[in-house]
Amino acid sequence: MEHRDVERAVAQAGLELPADLEYEIVGEDPVLPSPHHLGEGGAVARLMTGVGANELWRLRTGRPQALSVDARHAAAALRSYTRLDVEDPQGRVAPRFNPTALQITDIFPTGDERHVQLHGSFNDAPQILEELGLDGDASREDIAAAVKRRGAFELEDAFIRREVCGGAVRSREEWAAHPQGRAIADWPVVRVTNIGDAPPEPLPEGDRPTSGVRVVDLTRVLAGPTAAKTLAEHGADVLHVSAPGLERGGPFEVDTGIGKRQTWIDLREAGQLEVLLELIRTGDVFSQGYRLGSLARRGLAPEQLAELRPGIVCVSENCYGHVGPWAGRPGWEQLGQAATGMSYREGQASEDGTPRLAPAAVNDYSTGFFAAYGAMVALARRAVEGGSWHVQVSLSSTCTWYQSLGDDLDPARAPEPGDETPFLGEMLTPDYGRVRYLKPALAMSETEPRWDLPTVEHGTHPPVWLPR
């Protein structure tokens, strides 16, 4: 990938590369069978995580590093969970999604000759079925028939009223004209803003870019966990927080749990909020992906945390953007693609013309990479300028950025995957046996990105930080 193309892609994201950066992206699109530039976009997103880590390393040592990304490896990283290979002789299996939610999650034609993207989420399936006049025993054929009796925008409005996932499949032009599309049109893919005063805070001691950095990972499938996993690959102490009884995220949890410790904090229990607040008081990064306003009601809004812990770096991920009429709507990878035009264009390039998803979780993984980049930018600013910082990313902004890179490729020209063995690592886990996983798609000349901790079950560790 030529430097001028990389620089254009970075500029399209509203970001910039350091003038003296030494880097290369090996390979170019097409990599995956898509009209969109998924391999190159994935490589640029991965490169930006290296830019963030490189700046932290420069602050620690005064030395820059050379960065390299293989576009084919980066494209594989957009489907990282599909490379997951769990071999457990004791017969234990990774946690799985609710099967009803999986059955609902698809693109269906509507009665007005359009399409809608349904998504069962963790617990939206019963309300979606109720809206369609169905019960929990409904088959896929029943769902398709019920959707066919409705209009796409009528259903979307109904889902908005119910505050559940689901929406019409739009073209790129329709998204650009939509109030939500217009609201975030001028936002960069990563927005880093100062939200409070604090004195400069040097990086903790350590021999890797994020060594000693403490990250509270209060996120679930998939962008948020990817952000924290990316910080862990450079040495951060990442503590993922879940609670007993929460719905599980299937193979994504094993994939994004590598490199992290796992704890339980149940905010419904007396005294548990204070446990979380103590982690934040003594931590550095607080990453969350919950619906706008839900954590603020518990005193966990970024501005509130900046008062609690001056110098905090807050990371917020959502689907549709952090301003605009849909800022509070729930959403997932598939809904970001449907809203912004990617599913529509993927369908145009297919044999039957029916909207379909891109052949990768482009929004989720890439948004996680951009969030990690933003967190490292904020940590660098904190070290030099001081202050508390808020990093904001969204699936829809990432998806719109991918489309800005071009949608002119012939999917049929995509090569076979080829041998991906060099991209794979292996580790023995206490809960899932031997796991083969995709290694980081970024090379750095001095500090190898890697994960030192195996995936473990939720609640394995106490809610405390490692010494530093």
C-alpha cells in the first residue's frame, strides 16, 4: 500500500500521521470478497494503534519505532473470532449466544420492497417477536413472513419506540441525508477531548508502551473488548468487569479475553458500586460501551469520573454516534452496516443484489482499534499536558470511513485466504484448553505486540490491581 494512499485514508478518518513516522503496509486490496477496501482499511486502523503505542514509547525512551502491518493479516483481524480454535480434551466449551437471538439476527425483505436488519441483541428478541405478532416458538420462516407484512421504516419506528435493536437498510446517500448521518458527518473517526484539569502524570515504570497502565474494561461484545485487548497487547493491566447472570458473548469472549484478567462486580448489590469506583480512582483508563446515559445514572459519566479521578482517560463506544437523535439507540455491527449503506452496497455487488453484510466484522474490530489508539493518544497528552480526557468512537463513523475509502472492487477478484499459519499463536488456557488465536497484526521494531495472559472465565480474579 503506497504511503500516499495511507495518508489519504488517515486524513479521511480526520486523523494524521507523525511527520517522521517510519512505517509500511504490505499488500493491498482486494483481500476479502467485498467491493469495499477492507484489507487496506483494516491495515490503516491497525497502523494507528501502532502510532499511539509508538508515541508512548517515545515518551518513555526518546526513541521511535518502525511499524509494519500486513494487509492480509489485518483483514484476518476483522474476523479474528473465526480463526479461534479451541481444543479442550475435557469437553468444556466457550459460552454461547442465546439461540433465539441468533435466529432473529438477519436481513429480511419487507412489504415495501426494502429490507430491515433485525438483531436479537442479548435480550431484545422477545420484544421484537412481540412486535411481529409472534412468540418464542416462531421459526425463521414465521419471522420472514411477519416482516414481509410490514414496511421497513414502520418497523424501524416501532423498534425505536420499544428501545430495541433493528432498523431499515439504507443506501449511503440515504444515510448522508438522515438527521443522524448529518449529525456525525463532521466528526473524526476518533474524537479525543479534554474534560477536566489535572497535573501532568508520567507513564508508570515499564518496558513496553502501556506497561503499568491500568484499564477498567466495562464492555461487552465486540468493539469495546477489542479496544482493551489492544491496550493489553502493549503491556497494560486490563481488568475486564462483568457480573454473574449477564448474557454471554459466545466465541467473541474467548477471542477478546486474551491478555486480560477477569472479575465480577454486580452493581445491583449493596457496596459493589464503591468497589468499581475504587478501581477507577486507582486506575488510568475507564472503557465502556453502554447506552448513552445509563452509566451516568450511577455516577459514572466521563465528567463525573474526571472529578473522582483527575487524569482519568474515559473511552466511550456506541453504534450511531455520540450526538444526534440516535445517539442513545442500541446497536451492533450489523446495524451500523445497515444504517450507513455498507450492507446495501455489498448487496449491489452480489449476484442477486440482495443487501448483505460485509464478509468481516469491520465496524466492531476497527472501532476497537481506533478506540485503543485514542486512549493511547490521551495517555500521551496526560503525560505531557495533564488533564482528564474523553475518547469517543462509534460503529457508524467507522463504517462511513470505510465507505469513503472506496467501494469499487470486484469481490470475485479476491484471492483465496492462503496459508495463515504465520499469523496464528497458541496458548494453554485453564478454562478452555488449548487455544489457537490470531496474533496482533502489527509489528514494532523494539516492542513486540503480544498477550501474556490466557483467556479465563468471568469472575476468575478479585477486583484489585496488580502491583506496579
